[in-house]
Amino acid sequence: MRATTLLNRVFKFTGATVTAVHHVGHGPITATVKLTARRKLSCPHCPFTTTAGYDTRWTESSWRHLDAAGTPVILKMLRRRLRCPAHGVLVQAVPFARPASRFTRDFEDMVAWLVTRTDKTSVSTFIRIAWRTVGAICARVVGDQLDETRFEGLVNLGVDGISWRKHHNYLTLVSDHETSTILWGGAGKNAATLDRFFIEIGPENTASIEAVSMDMGAAFSKSVRTNAPDAVICIDPFHVVQLGTNALEVVRRDQWQRARALPDQSFAKKYKGHRYALLKNPGTLTEKQSATLDHLREDGGTLWQGYLLKESLREIFAGDLSSAEVMAMIQDWCDAATTSGLGPFMKAGATLRGHINGIHAAVSRGLSNGKHEGLNNKIRTMTRRSYGFHSPEAALALIMLACGPVEVRIPYQK
């Protein structure tokens, strides 16, 4: 069997065929290909086609393909230029590779599948490409597969921000509560970032949004009120409970700092070592942490008072209560926090009072960022892998591959 016949049967390129094969020593396998419809020139960015070339020049292009028995495979082809009414003069498209890529679709799909399942070192070593190149591939795959119709018929959305890199580099992520997927992401964590989302989906799709769940930050609520005034802002119960947890942590650190100033340092060690026993939910405590909590209960004092406030706030959302009962208990909690004399909890009570309408909307609609928070562990894994990326677009592409409405398969499973 001729080498060209073998590769044509193995590669099965749509719209292209292998015409020659070259391999010397330990170098790559070089396969020359040509398009089956050679007279038809296609724009790589739009459906425009033509039979008239821009000039008589031929441009030699090459693409990395999947390895054959561990040997790199390089495809080469002479391409013509065309003039597109929308995109000007450019080189014709090929069916087996994405625009502006030096890798075939099968190669990029393999990289995209691997990067959602293993660490960056394994991907770079196995595929033999730089990690920065992996980021560019992810961006192309996501851009090619994301369907613009995903913005149609949106009803309930969740908005949250997450750090993708050190030194306060944040991403704003928008999720669909119905599908539990990330619909959109943008670099930044302010109102202008979320404004870009509403601009991209357009006024028609924005009009269908009924509710948006978020934290108590002012930036996201400002953007929603400006761009989707008919949508109800729902304050995520998770962030309500987190407010009490953060207040307790401030109280604990304050007690620890005071204890450090005492001659006997045993008190400081007690406050420092009890952090997780105080902040974790009672049902997830270890035996040692439960014993630590028992000692704190016996000691009483400011720290135990803060712990009771934190737990009472969590219990409000843990039970099966009606929205009226939940709101009444939150009002009682705000009163208790205000009269507790503990500065962090007094501040937390005032904050909840300022967002009482948003909390009521979330409770009455049964809407929370719980599904979004469920994706966060997966997202944090993706962002840890993306530390080697130098652009937020590459990090976002990785997140969309793992948590977005994108289905990536191994090439031979298609």
C-alpha cells in the first residue's frame, strides 16, 4: 500500500487529500495535501466563497497534526489569496484547521480535551508544545464552538467574581441557573465588566432576564439596575452566611492580637489554633475540633458569643422554612447583632438591613448562587492551571472548556 493511500485512510480529512509523504531519519513525517475543491476559495472568517483569486501568488502553509506512533506529523499545502468584501485580502481557509492556527482541528481538540482533565506539565510534555500555546489553542476552540444562541431565553442568572492570577487579577463570570453552566466571562470585577456582558447579549435577550443572583458588592447591582432595570436583584444566601463567618473571623483575630500582647502566650496560641473549629460547620468537625469547641463553650466570653451569632445565621438558611419565617428570623438576627456590642457583627447587621429587599427576593424565589458556587472548585482548579497564561482570555477559555456550554471530544471519538 502506498504511503499516501495509508495516510488518506487514517487521517480522513474532509475536503482534502494527501498527495505526497516525506520522512527522513528521526525527523517529522511531512505530508503534502491539497483541497478537493481547488477552484473554490473560502474566507476563513465568514461564509464568503469565490473562484477568483486576488493574484497568482501561492503561499506555503504548514500545520502540526496528531503524532503517528510518537512521530510528529506536519501537513503542508500551497494556498491562494482572495479578496473578501468584509475582511479584505487574506489567505484561503482550509477545512482541517481553524483560522490563524498552525495546528489542525484534531490536534487542537485533543489539547482542549486533555487540558480539562490533567495538569499543565502533563499536557505540555505529552503534546510537546509550550503552555502559552495551550492557552491560545483553548481560546480558538472555545471561539469556534460557543453558540451565540446560548444567550436566548435567559431567565435566572448568577454573577460572581473570581481571582485568576495573583495581585488582584479578577474575572467576572455569569452563569445560567437552568443549565448550571458558565455563559460568559470577562476580565475585571466592576460594573464596567458586567456592562460588557449586557452589551454583548443585546437588549432583546436582556429583556427576558427576570432575576440575577449576586453578592452584596455594589458594582454588579449597579450594572444590573442600569442595563436590566426590570430584573430582580437577589442577594445570594451563601454570601449572607459568609458575612457572619467573616465577622467571626475578625473577632477571633482581634482576640488573638490582644492575647499576643499578654506575658502568657498560651492564650494567643489558643485563639490562633481554634480557627477551623470556629469557622467550619458543626457537622464537618473532626473529633479534635469538636473537643476544642467544647472548651470554648465552657470558657464562654466574646468568642463564644460571636460563634453563636455565626451559627444562628447559618441555621436560618439550613432549615426548611417559609420565606416569611426566614425574613422574620433575619430581622431578629440583625437586632441581636446590633445589640451584641461586637463591632464586626454590628457592621454585618447593618449591611444585611441595607440588602433586605435583595435577600427577600432570593428567599421568595428560591434563587441562590449554590450551583455557581458548586462550579467554583472546578473553576479554581482551572485558574490554578492558568497561572502560566499571560492573558485573561486564555484563562477564560480554559474555564469555558471545563464549565461552559462547550463539548470537547477526543478526535477519534467524534
